[in-house]
Amino acid sequence: MANEFNITPAEIEEGKTMGGIAYFGLLGFLIAFLTSKENKYVLYHAQQSLVLVICMLIVPIPVVGWIVGIGVLVLFIIGLMNGFKGEIKPLPVVGQFAFKFGILKPAGGDAPQAPEAPGSPDVE
């Protein structure tokens, strides 16, 4: 996963603290995002924490919210540990949705391009 985003070991080492802080709700996301916009490691964790913040909006709903709340708590702990340890792993279940925000994009660009069909004309 690190190669996909070209996150360097120096960025990981430099961003461990903010990577963990990003998981402390909306305030943690804002602090990490606004203070470390140039650090890809911090942005990686900030975009995942944003998904958890959005999931927390469901918590006030009775029963369903409690289940979601427990899940978010578990994911918060996993994200917090990953952020502070220098791990580049998507959060289980919700991590894949984080990349839809486009805060940090893979090095190859926005999305993989489909190969052209043989014999198709070049259109410019």
C-alpha cells in the first residue's frame, strides 16, 4: 500500500504523531489535515479518520447507532494504533471508502484507465 501512494519512510517517521491524532474525531482530523497538508502519511490517515467521523453521525439512532458506535470504537483503536506505529493499512470494512474523498490519491492518478480496444481511433 505504501508504494501505491509513494509514502516515504521519512514522511512516516515525521507524521506518526499527526497520523494518530487524526483519529480523534472531527477536531483531530482538522488538526492533522491543516497542519500536515504536505505529508502523505498524515493525509492517508486523515482521510480514513474522516470516514469514522461520518459513521459517528449514525450513532444517535437507537440500536443501529449503538452497533455502529461499537464498530467505530474498534476501528478508532485500530486506526490510532496504525497511525502512531507508522502502519499504512486501510481500516477494515470502511477503509476502502476513505479513498473516495480524494484527499490523497494513488501515485498513478485518479483512477486506473481502461486499456484501449485494438484498432480504436485516437480521439483528441
